[in-house]
Amino acid sequence: MNQKTLPLLPESASNLAPQVDALMGAETLFSVFFTVLIFLTILFFAIKYRRKSEADTPPHIHGSLVLELAWSLIPFAIILGFFAWGARIYFRAYSEPPGSMEIFVTGKQWMWKVQHPEGPREINELHVPVNKPIKFTMISEDVIHSFFIPAFRVKRDVLPGRYTTFYVTPTKVGKYHLFCAEYCGTQHSGMIGTVYVMEQSDYERWVGGSEESMTVRGEQLFSQYACNTCHLPDGKGRGPSLVGVYNSMVKLQSGEVVKADEAYLRESILNPRAKIVEKYQAVMPTFQGQISEEGLLQIIAYIKSLEKAGEEDQQ
């Protein structure tokens, strides 16, 4: 009769998982080795140099600089090696690989709300294609959450008022757990979900025929809040043109130059007086409390599409 054994680690299902497991295994072996070595050394010295009688006087032992440097510098060098190993994995998780797709996650007590650029929206579920690099852009609507997929070996805090990102490539088709790993209130334990890793063809069928894309919904919100009456494409409106603004360098009235990334665009919508663009007046109203975090992500997706349109016009 086959019996299931309790696995020491969750299933490995991403490009980061084998690297994280190897690092943790090496650190565990290192810790166990030195723990046993120190214990046995103490036991050996306790027996060898024990006082055998009341008259027994231990000899004076002179220190060895070479020995002390050895047992200090060798473990230090090993620890530095672990640091470099971990840093390499860290930078891989936060460096964008070519050809990555983007998925947007909003944490809210007590659920995960997921948006796909193509249109689908999910609650406490996440569908992704296998062997496709994915960029997760996340934010919280209330308190600090933590997006944790054990099979991917990724855990990233989801913060209110600030976008956080990471990159991962699912490598194994299957169904996996999704948790919140940061205590976020009385129903924290219920903030769970399921990740479905699918073949590319299955994912395309799942996405196909879905609702409006994030770009379309963002354009609708852009018109609904009358943003298009001030931000004209030719730059002759009361606000600057947004064509090609995403990821460009913007000069402010203060003389400072900032990058127009997602955080800049979000701040400009919610607190437009924080960074006023050169040659423009502070006439834009705040939309704080009027647009949800999901809506902000949709508007930003629309502004990103204006960048693509601007590039096509120049070609």
C-alpha cells in the first residue's frame, strides 16, 4: 500500500524555487555541521581537561593568533559567500526578464483582487501560463498584506499607497496555494487563494473572449473624470500631454527631474500638487478617495498605452 510522506518543502514550481531550496539546504547543512562540531569540541575538552584531583593545577596555555584568525575569518568568508548567493537570487527576483507579462494585484481585507491586462479579473484566484516570465505589480487598499506563493518560493509585502513588484517564471503546470503572510486583521487566516499554472494554449483560451481590457477600462475612467479635457495629446491643454510620458524624465517647476513611473503617475492623480510639471499651473484637482486602487491601475495602463501609440506615430 502506498503511503504519502510529509514533504520537507512545498512543491517546486518556479524558476526561483530550486535556487532558494539550494541556498536554504546549504545554510542548514552549514549550521548543523558547526553546531555538531562545536558541541563535540566542548565535550572533548570537558573530558580531556577535566580536573582529576583537588591538587591538580592546569597548565597555562598561550593563545594562538593564527588559530583565532582562522576560526574567525573562515566562518566569516563562508557567511559572505551565502550573502552573495542570496543577493544573486534576490536580484533575479527583482530584475525584469525579457518578454515578461504583467499582472496587477490589489490586497484588501480579506481578499486578493487580480487584474490581467487582457481583461479578466479574479478574486482569490490567479491564472498564469507556464514558462512565461511574469511581473507582479501590487498595492494594498487598507493595511499591509504579504503576497505568498510557497510553491514559487516568493513572498512580497503589499503596502498601502506604494507599488511593489517582483518577477517569477512558473515552471510546472498545476494548482498551488496562495496566502497572506502578514497579519492583517481578524480574518487574516481566511485571506487565501489558489494559483492555477496552465499551458500557454489553455491560458489563451481562458483569457480569450473575456471582458474589456484594462486599457479600455482605463480610457473610460479617463473620460469619466474629464481628464481628457485638460491632458490633450498635442500638449495645448491646461495639463501636460500624456502621450509618451510613461517612463520618461519629467522636469518640474522646482527644477528637479523625475521619472514618470507607476508611482509618479499614481501620486500625480491623487496628489497633483506634489510634483508640478514645468510650465504648467497647479490647477488639477485631487482624486483622492474617488478612484479605487483598481481604477488607478486601469488609468495607468491606459497611460502606458499612450506611450506605445506615441512610439508608433514616430516610426
